[in-house]
Amino acid sequence: MKRIKDFLWPLAGLGAVCFSGWLLYQELKGISADAVLASLAAIPAQRWALAVLSTLVAYGALAWYDRIALLHLGHKLGWGFISAVSFSTYALSHNIGASVFSGAVVRYRAYSSKGLTAPEVGVLVALCSFTFGLGSVLMGSFVLLFEPELVLTLFDAPLWAARAIGGSMLAGVGLYVVGSLLHFKPFHIGKFQIFYPRPAIVVRQLLAAPLELLGAAGIIYFALPADAGVSFFAVAGAFVASFSAALLSHAPGGLGVLEYVFVKVLPTLDRADVVAALLVFRLLYLIVPLVFAIVMVALFERARLAETFGKSS
């Protein structure tokens, strides 16, 4: 059974890439490569700078995820170490897929060197994932309440149903906050207990998670033409929908899935401009961080190896 599971997620991810790639081809088959290159060349330097700044905001918020989880566990580590671990973790997991598992390996190697136990790292990984999920639900509820037309381009449903779902999602976030304030009893899942974090932790989660999503969406927004005729909130809503779908697909880097959903959610935009903006997103949010992360992990493991051999000698 375990051997089957080892192949199941990679196969699911590959299937998602192939299927979404075919759907994306149907959407974009009329666009020439020259048109996309022209859109890339037309991005002014100041909007490139704003896209880079948005990337830094997104990865800074991701480091805050780890910081929040460590505060919940009662560990105080330096921002520099946390930022390096978080950056490497997310740069690798966003590209590899199955972020919970790939992120756990990197975090365990790093945080165990600072005294965290395996169960503590497991709680940290779970809380970071929950923080992202909380932000996605919160942002998704705002989109469904105030811009439901964005999601209705994907699903044939009445407007009131979209807003009702958005209201329910916002109520769920509110219940989580109330549970923390009133110290609700922990959830029991088998032998595990899930405790509500302290209110100070919850406040940080509610700030960090939307900030990360807004930063990542900002990369795409600033890579689009200034006169594209689309608001930042609409781009952020499209990003939340497309990035969530990409993560759920388990496709490496959300390849094809993110692009297809984003194009479908904002059909009025020039397709060449959208493809160019998404290429900028992949460059700044995925590819460049991946290169730096590989170097950082290699240097860390080299230092750990030297330390091990130093002790043995």
C-alpha cells in the first residue's frame, strides 16, 4: 500500500499537468510567441522593480509564517535563520509540489539543528500550512462577497450562492478567532490534539497570510500593463483561485493549472499580456528563488557534514 501511495501523488500531479496543459492550449492556441515577447519587452523598469518588491513582500510574509509557528511552540530563533529556512523551504516546495512533505524535510534538517524535536517540526509545518489555508479562505471569502463574478467565470452558479459561500467562509474564520479568544477545547484527531493558538498568534496569522497572497498577486499585477483595465483586487482574487487550484492539483509548480485558471477568471485581459505576466511571476516567485534555495541548502548540508566529521575526528 505504501509503495502505491509513493507513486500516487506524482502520477496525480503529472496527470494534472497534462490535462491542464491541454486545456490551456485550447485557450491560448491563437497567441503567437512574438506577441508574448512583445508584452514582456513592454514592461517598464519601474513595474519590474515593483514586481521584485512584491516578491520580497511575499517571501517576507512566508518567513513570518515560520516565526509565528515558532512563537506558538515557545522557540525564539533569529530572523536571519528563520528567513533562510523559510525561503529555502518554500522555494523548493513550490517547484517540487506536495509542499507539506517536501517542506517538512527541509525544515526538520534545519530546525533540528536548533533543538526542535520531530513532533515540534511537525506542528510547525502543520501550523504554517494552516496559516496559508486561513489566508486563502479569508481572501476567498472577500472575493466571493465583493467580486463573485470572478469565480462565476469558472462555475455556473447564481450570484447569491457565491455570496452565501463567501459569507460561510468568513464565518468560519470568525469562529476560529472566537475559539481562540474563548479558549475552546482542542480538536481530537485520533491520538492527536489540535489546540487553538493564543489570540496574539491568531492576529499574526490573519495579517501574515493575506500579506503573502497580496505580495504574490502583486508580481502579476505589476507585470500587466498599467492600462490593462483591471483592479489589483481582481488580480488578487484571480491569483487566490488559480494558486489554490495549482496547489490542490499537486502539479509541480502548478504548471499549466495556475495559468489555465487565471486566464479563465480574467477573460477580458489581453491573453499575450496575461501569459507574459505569469511568466514574470514564475521567474521571480519560482525559478530565481529555486536557484538560490538549492545553493543555500547545499551550503547548509556541507556545513553540517563538516561539523559531523569535525566531531568524529
